[in-house]
Amino acid sequence: MKDTLFINDLVIPCIIGTFAAEREEKQPVMVTIALSVDTAKAAQTDNLKDAVDYYKIYQKVVSFVSSS
């Protein structure tokens, strides 16, 4: 079973821009994600350990965007 997980309008402060003045302070970047996930096992077992961990996804996205 595939479902779509949405994370909408996640604002992440990061260094962006091409000019030095733009890169002096963090600027907000808004990210929206649609992620296709297999939820069959979680639906079948009703066990939290089989569910999608939204927080881990959030952490990975924030880490990637803020470091690039």
C-alpha cells in the first residue's frame, strides 16, 4: 500500500545566494515535500515501530537544506 506523505511549507533558515552580502546571514527557505511511502506493514501490524517516522524525515530534510 503506497500513500503520499506531505510536509507543507517547512521553513528552514540557511545560507543562500551568490553574492557575499547575501551569504552573511541565514535566510528562510520554504520547502514542500510529497513523499511516496509504503504503509502496508504499519497498517497490517498496527505497530508504531512499522510506521513512518515523520520526525526523522523532518530532521533529514532540515539537515540537508541547512548544510547545502
